[in-house]
Amino acid sequence: MSRARLRLSQVRARAEQSANRTHHDSLEADMREPRHCLQCGREFFGRRAIARREKLCSRECANKWHGRRSVMERFLEKVQKTESCWWWTGAIAADGYGRFDKRFDGAAHRAAYKLFVGPITPDMQIDHLCHNADLECRGGDICEHRRCVRPEHLEVVTTRINVQRGRHGHETHCKWGHLFDDANTRIVLTRDGYKLRVCRICSRARVKRYKDARRAAAM
């Protein structure tokens, strides 16, 4: 490298260091400069460029200042409250459940529980207590209680408890007399949205009969 190019690179390096030092000092000065939020009036500290552009202390205040609606406001505008249930008037999925923001698993009743009660783990389900109390409702994807989003009617339960509370949850044995216990019970979901308990002993016997028939036909 020639002397001229070496000297030019040194000058550029010193200029960059000076610019970085000036920018850092400017940021520190900006962080010490107080601002007042245009929405709530609270005093806050921030970079001058951001404060001059927004002059708002938080995202919540920014949403209010720009007229954006909160998640709760968007949810409640799609709810029709009655003396018994809170009916979801927004989008309805093919399984009969209301649809909402993907941040709430896309389900309106799960969103209602998270907004009004608390968090839900992915392995837990929501049981509609209003459906359990209505003995005339057949359940499935035509069940109107799936559109209910009232927090008092929602309870977090496991899949097994949710099935046991269903229309056939009181049955203790299958139609062939086998006991529905933890070892002999399998939960299946039908195309119509029904959750059924299946006897494992009967399932194994059915598969055995099918295989024996196939072997006999192949001989």
C-alpha cells in the first residue's frame, strides 16, 4: 500500500471514530432529556428523534392517540350479551366454534378465557358449562353453546374430563361390558366434532377379526 492510500485510510478511520463518539454523546444527552406524553401527560425519557416523531410514552398510549382499538375492544364488539350466554357474532368455523385472533389459538372461547380469566396451557381444553346444563342439546358442530364466550360458562379441563362430562360420559362400560378405565379407554374425534370414548379391548378384537378374514381370503 502506498503512503497516500495509507494516510487516506487513517484519516477516514479517525473521522469514523469521531462521528461515532459524537453520535454516542448525542444519544446519552437525548436519554437525559425529559418529555411529556401527549396522551397521558406522564413524563418520560427517550431519544429525541423518537420523542419528536411520536411524543408518546408507550405503545398503549400510541394506540389510543392514533385511534387504534385494543384487543379487548375488538373482542367485545363481536359479542352479544344476554342474561344466559354471551353469543359470538363474529366468524364461525365449520366445527361451530367462534374464530378470533391467532394469538389466542384462533378460537373465540379460548380468547375469552385468556382475556377475562387467565392463561391456558396448550394441552388443556375449554369445557362449556352451559352445554353440560342443557340436557336437550345433542352437541357436535351444531351445538349453539360452542358460540358462547361468557367467562363464567368456561372452565379449563383435560381432554378426558371434557369427554366424561359429555352426553355419554356417565357410562362406565362399553356395550360389550368392558370397563372404561384409563388403561382401556381411547379418545377419538369424529368428523362431526364429537368426542367419543373407544374401548381398546373391542378395538383389538375388531382388528384381529379383520386380519383373520384377510388371511382366510388369501388362502
